[in-house]
Amino acid sequence: MPSPLGIRITGTGHAVPDRILTNADFVRMVDTTDEWIRERTGILERRIVGDGESTATLATDAARRAIENARLTAKDIDAIIVATITPECPFPATASFVQHAIGAPEIPCFDVCAACSGFIYGLVVASNLLHSPAFSNILLIGAETLSRITDYQDRTSCILFGDGAGAVVLTRTQNGGSSALLNWRLHSDGSGANMLWVPAGGSRLPASQMTINERLHYMKMQGREVYKFAVKRMLEMVEQTVHEAGVRPSELAMIIPHQSNKRIIESARQKLNVPESKMYTNIERFGNTSAASIPIGLDEVRRDGRVRDGDLVLLVAFGAGLTWASALLRL
Ligand code: UT7
């Protein structure tokens, strides 16, 4: 088990676009019903970017809120990491756009591409950077504009996804372990890479008239297969992570799972025997926002007082890659 690190989450923030896409909107676009979407996914509405909005603008808004919440300024930030699968552009990193927008110094800025597990991957990377005296405050953001890669002609996937960003400031503590990343797990299995992916637009299949005609720049998902993988891994992650840390699930103040599908979350909740109040969901309002879903949730529960300093919080995610990950935090 990795050793505890002397880090604290000193600030959180999130940002979502104003524009709302309801289930009724989908009934007008594809062969579906409000009832099917509610029952199969738990989603009522999602937020979608409009003109002038992008992954970097959402990430920047979330970042400003997190920095303010930490009572810091952009000048205090020593590195920026953005977890995303919908970057501002293929390169440079979305983190570079955020750095310029918030006026941070000439610090390391890079992106992490681990899909829905990206925020937890970024958390582990940031925590390890904080071992070095070169870093005191790291800005970690999960930001997505999935609407830009969603095929609104594909009813099996388009109903799931939304846009948003969540950010945290991680700060190295002077006294070591007063609060910490207590345990974590990061996994991937590339044999499932094409179960959830965007086939074209990279080196494998560069953009061409054919790739556009074939709609290969949109996300393709084998929903049922990914569903089975997610249910299995979510349960396994929670059980292993708390067990290794010597914590009982009943000691957790909150589990914040990646918001993929309400049924996946509910299935794990029932098997773990966790009360509804301790299994966080916001998928009803935001849909599946990939790397953004966990930091949005973390900000919401911190700000509305559902979790407090000293509480144990478990983050758990799974998604494209395939990847899966968990992090046990003491706030
Ligand atoms: O973010 C990380 C990774 N992503 C996930 O974790 C998502 C995982 N997968 C899922 O959430 C679910 O598989 C979906 C929500 C995508 C689909 O739900 P499902 O219960 O697995 O449906 P299904 O694919 O088994 O399809 C059941 C039926 C099919 O019809 P037939 O073959 O039984 O006649 C589909 O064609 O539902 C049909 N269907 C729809 N019907 C109305 C599929 N999409 C829709 C739709 N509206 N939007």
C-alpha cells in the first residue's frame, strides 16, 4: 500500500455551461423517450457548451473558483494538471490555455488522458509531485466538453453525456500527515481500448473526408460491455481500497463515484450496503461528464457541508482505456 502523503485539498470549484439539454430535447432528435432515459440512466438533464465556450473556458472558470476557495492567487500555483479526453485542441495541453487565462507563472502545465478515471490519475500524479519541495500548491482540473465528440444520431450513447469542469487545489502540509491521500489504486486494460473511443483524428486514422463521412470523429461505445465492466470494477475498487487502508465502508463520510449511469452506482451501493445519503450522485442534473464528474461532486459536497475537514471520502472511477481507479482521502 502506498504511504500516506502530507497533502490537503485546500480549495475546490466547479463550472458548468448555462445551456441545458433535457430528455425532451432528445425525444426530438432520436428515437427515444424520457421514460427510457430516466429508467436506464437516471439522467434528467445535462449541460452543453454554447458558442465561445470550450474545455479551457470551463476549466478556467472552475480553476478560478478553486483558487479563490483556497484563499490563494494564481501566482501561488506551482503546477497545473488538466484531466480531459476532450482537450482544447490536439496540442498544446489544455493546461497551457488555463495557465495563460488565469495569469499563473511559468510553471509546469500538462494534461492527463485517462478518460473517466483521469481526475484520480491526476490526483495521484499531483500528490507525488508534492513530495518535492519545488511544489507547494498544485491546481488539478477535470474538464470535458463531451458534447463536441457525441454523435447526436446515436441514441445508444448521446443521451448519456454532458459538459463541465471541476477543480481542486492540492497543498503540501507542513506537518506531514494531518490529512492525506490515504490509499489509491490505478489500473488499465488496453485490450478494451476500442470498447469506448473516438476512432479517427489521431495518427492511426487521420482526419479525411472518409472519416468525416463515416462519423468516425464521434465517440463509439459498446454500452452493454462497458456497463458490465463498470459494475464489476466499481465494487472491487471500493472494497479493496478501504480494506487495504484498514477502514470499514461504514466509516466513509461519502463515496463520490464517477457519474456514469445511476444504475451502475445504485448496484454498487446496494451490494456495499451503503445508505443513499453516503453515495453521491449528481448525474440527474449533469449526465456523465467523464473526468469532470468527480471534482464537480467533490466541490458540491464540500460547499454544501455534506463533508467536513477530517472526513473520509472515497473517490472511485472507471471508463475508457479501459481504466479504473480509486482514492481514499481524509479531508
Ligand atoms: O463513463 C464511463 C463509461 N460509460 C458507461 O459506464 C456507460 C455504460 N453503459 C450504459 O450506461 C448503458 O449500457 C446504456 C445507458 C448505454 C444503455 O443501457 P442498457 O440498459 O445497457 O441498454 P442496452 O444497450 O442493453 O439496450 C436495450 C434496448 C435495445 O433494444 P433491443 O435490442 O432490446 O430491442 C436498444 O436498442 O434499448 C434500446 N435502446 C434505446 N431505446 C430507447 C438503446 N438506447 C436507447 C434509447 N432510447 N436512447
